[in-house]
Amino acid sequence: MKTDYIKVVKFGGSSLADAAQFKKVIQIIRDDESRRYVVPSAPGKRFSGDFKVTDKLYECYNAVVTEKNWMNVLNVIKERYAEIVDGLGIDFDLETPFDEIAKHIESGAGSDYIASRGEYLNALILAAALGYDFIDAADVLFFEDSGMLDAYKTQKVMSTVLKLHPRAVIPGFYGSLSDGTIKTFSRGGSDVSGSVVARACNADLYENWTDVSGFLVADPRIVDSPKTIDVITYHELRELSYMGANVLHEDSIFPVRMAGIPINIRNTNKPSDKGTMIIAHADSSVSANIITGIAGKGGFSVLTIEKDMMNSQVGFGRKVLQVFEKYSISFEHLPSGIDSMGVIVSTAALDRKRDVIINEICRSVEPDSIQLEEGLALVAVVGRGMVNACGTAARIFSAIAEVGVNVRMIDQGSSEYNIIVSVAEKDMNKTIRAIYEEFSRDLS
């Protein structure tokens, strides 16, 4: 039976960019005895114009492929770590791990191995500075040959290993395939690593430390000084992350969601700020705010198909969607009327397939007309408080109308947690600002 409180703490690249940031991280960990498992990213930028270590490691790989002097690039990375070690004043041997990395590169190591060394080295240094055990992610986090996380094997092995290490540092971003080859997540994947570790040790809380004091109601590049969200549900976060809000890697939600472990987004540079708490469920009837967040994403197209008596033709929609399925294109939304059907898809996914898709739809359902409109954006207004608030949709559309933006499509999810509107891509930021302004006075 579990008796002690356990926190898993993940630190992003900005939190570990240099020795000064490392010292902040070390102090944060030491301030709370329950912070027992640490998942670091690779060092990020120290200042504008600086390089991220992961980017430099990819540059090293490209130098290998193009038969350029990759050792010069690796030495630049080594100098970056030497500055961190010297700044921390710890006794740490950099020569051995860098010699090992060079040997692997000479033996034909792939891009995933090289890119993963940023997290690997940061974890080694952080473990040495803290006096924690080091656990190589390649030994406890596994991928299937398809590249998908092998959740079952990872959970089984990692949970067993963590029980042998009361305090440990586990590098983020990578694991291994069945043959031992290093495999990485997509960029930002250290968030997923932290979530996997939290589930494996049955943590009480997963703290994700970054350079912002929580999840913001809107993108600060679009809205000036947006308010911080105090509490958000997994469902709301998933909706906002998919629509472009990027504080947390969207795939990192699932491991902790399955185990019911809350996530706390915290600011390394302002550790006293409480941040945002991400939880499994929250009572919509007692939500302080009508909306939780607003996010938008551009790069969409809508294919509108019109045909009289479409609604009476059984299988019409299926035939249309089969064409998209044939070309491996998923749809985002399906706005429809009695005699019309719209399919909203990613413009990039359509690529050079536009004409062939239109021709196949014409042959399949013989529409009266078919039109393709590009340059659209989707804006999502998300909030569990909308369920019990009258007039929310009216306020959204009035705010958009007041700034002269035409709404191309409206969709409300069946959960009533979100309302999505489609507008011209050029109007996306204006739309987000207008909606935020309308609801900002209601935000606690």
C-alpha cells in the first residue's frame, strides 16, 4: 500500500539552459522532499540568437551525412556543457560521455541517437549535482517497431526499476526499439517522458516546469498579457493543445490521464507562482469562468459539395469520406445542411491531390456543384463553464461581428465544452482578440 507522496518533475530546455538555470532547478528539487524523480530536457537558448543543443545535435548529424567536419560541431556542444559543469562547480568527467558519443557517430549512429544526447548529458550532470541515481531512458522506455510507444512494456519495466531507485534522474525525449536502437519522440517529447515516468511510479503529482507561470487563456503573441488559467481539465487542455496552444506536448496528457494523475504547470523563474493545475474532472456547475481558453490554427481548406435531396441519399457522406480515406487525409469538421456538405481538411494534407480528389468525388456522388476554399483558420473557444451559461454563443458571434469578421463555419462539440468557428486566415488573430476582450472581464 502506498504511503509516501511522490512528485515527478520535468524541466524544459529554458529551465536548463545554463548553470544559473541549473542552480534554480536544483534548489526547486531540494525544497521539496517529494520531488523524487526528475526528467530533464536538453539545454535551450540562453538568449536571443543562441542555439538549442538539440538543434546543434541535428546539425552534427547533418554534417555526418554530408561528410563535413562533424567533430567541430560536437566540440561546440561540448563547450556548452563544460560551461554548465564549471558553473555548477561539480566534479564531473565530460570526456568519457563525449568519447562514447563520438565512437557511436563513427560507427554510423542515426539521427535519433545523436539528437537524444542532449537529454542524456543533462540527466548525467543533474544526477551528479543532486546526488540522485541516473537511469538511462533507453533501459526503461520502449517503442514498438512502428515507432509508437510500447506502453505496456514501458509500464512493466519502468515501474519495477523505479522501485529500486528512491530518487533518480531519467532523461526525457527518447527510449529504445526492440533491438536497442535509440528512438526519440517528436520535438517536445520530454513532456511525454515525464508523463510516462509519473504513471510508472504512480505519482501523486506531475510537475512540468517551464518558463511561463502556467497555461494562459490565449496566446500572448496575439493577446496582450492574457490571464493565467488556474484549473483546467485534461479534456479542455487536449482541445486547446490541438488548436495550437503549445505549453504542453498534447500526447503527454494520455499516460497521466489514464492513471488520474494531475499535472501542475510551473515557472522555474518564479517558483512561488502556483501555476496551472490540470485535472481529470471538474464540476462545470461550479466553474468560476465561462471560458477556459481560446486558441486558433490556420492552414485549413473547406471542400463544399452541393446536391439537391442529398439528405435522402443513403451513404452519400460515406462515399465522400471514402475518397479522403483513399488518399490518407483525415477531416477536421463536417459542417452540413440539407443539400450541402462541407469537409474541412488541412491544406497541407491536400497538397497536390486537390484535382484528383475533386474528380473522384464528382464520379462517386455526382454533385450539382463542388467548391474548394483555402486560406481558412479554426478558432476554438473552450470551457467547461459554457454548459451552464446562457448566451455564450451569442456573445462570441457578436464580438466577432463587431470587429468586421465573417464566420465561415460554426461547430459545437457534443460535450458542449467548445465552440469552433472558421474564419479567413488573415482574420484569425483579430477574432481571438475580440473573443478574449468580450470574456476578459468574467475571468477570475
